[in-house]
Amino acid sequence: MTGTKPQLAEWDDGWSLETASPLAHLLHALNQPLTGLQCSLELADSGPRRTEEYVRVVREALDLTARMRVLVDAVRELVDACQPCSEDFEVVSLDEVLRDTVEELGPVARAQGTQICIVINALLRVRAPRCGLATLMFRFLESALSMTRQGSILKIAAAAQSETASLAISWQPRAPLEHSPFSRQELGLMIARAGWARLGAEWKQELTGGETTCAVRMPLANVAAK
């Protein structure tokens, strides 16, 4: 059963996908490693140097290139997330997709010593592309899990609130991430955020009491069809 895509929602902090603000931030972030790479290569080319100095420059260049690759990959994914969805929207059980994703990530959580606590209090049928929703849910939970402090709990709560499906994920952040706020983990969460917006969902993120919470709300299927 196909349906009409819900109207695209704007972010709660004032920017929408159309403004491409996250994309602008990523492109700006590319300037630092790109400039550093250029400086390293110019230094190596400025005159004869000892072998260990060339080795150091090459290592720095490789580190900077790896950093740029992470950012370029994020730019590509973000651009893809901003494109109109090509899949048909159909009625999908959000709670079922959530349970399947938690089960899939179970081994990862156990390996890093993190417990996943999930509470679902209703059947949550929404209109979304089935495969796209599963991929998005995995990226969303995987990113949150990767930022969760080892030995703590990743809390997931899904519920029906009025005419919307609500999904909230909370975690205690691990130590400051390398290259924050453009770490691989944070970039994954940014891309997931863009994916939810493409499905017409609203997003809210906050840090309270040392715990980060990301909440997503989208219309239930009977509401989206109106």
C-alpha cells in the first residue's frame, strides 16, 4: 500500500534541509585538513630534508587525507539524504523496525559493555519507505550507541502521543570524541537527523544532567493519510 509523503518538517533550531546549513558546516570543516595538507606538502617541497622529516610529513599528510575522506563521505551522504525519496511510502510498523534494529546491534552493544534498555508501549504504524526506514533506524541507533559511554545504558522509548509516533533515545556521552563536533560518530547522527527530516519527522536534541537525548516525532499512518 503506497501513500503520500508527509510534509517536510523543519528543524526545531531554525534550519531545514532546504537551507543546507549542515552541508555548509561540513564544507567549512574541510578547510582545516585541506589547508594543513597543503602546508605539509609545501614544507616538504621547500628544500632537502632528513629522511625522518619526510616520513613525518607523509604520516601527517595521510592523517589529514583520512580526515578529509571522512568529511567528504559525510557530505555525499548528507546530499543523498536531502534528495527527494524515490521509494514508495507505505504503512510500516516503526516499533517492529526498532526491535529488529536493536536485536541487530545487540552484539555491538555487548562488545563495548553497553546495555540497551528498550520500552515500547504501542503499535506505531507510520508512512515511510520500508527499506529506507530500516536503514535510517540502524544509522540512528548505531550513531547513538557509538557515542554512549562504556558500561552505561542506551535508553530507547517509543510511544504513541496524540496523533504522532514518538521515539526518544538517551545516553551518557563518552569522553570527548576526536575531531568533535565533526567526529565520525557525530557526523553519523547528523546524517540520521537529515534522514528523519526527509521522512517528515520533527527532531529535538538536548543535553540535561549529563545525558544526551534525541527525540523524533512523526505522524501516525492514519494522520499522514489525511
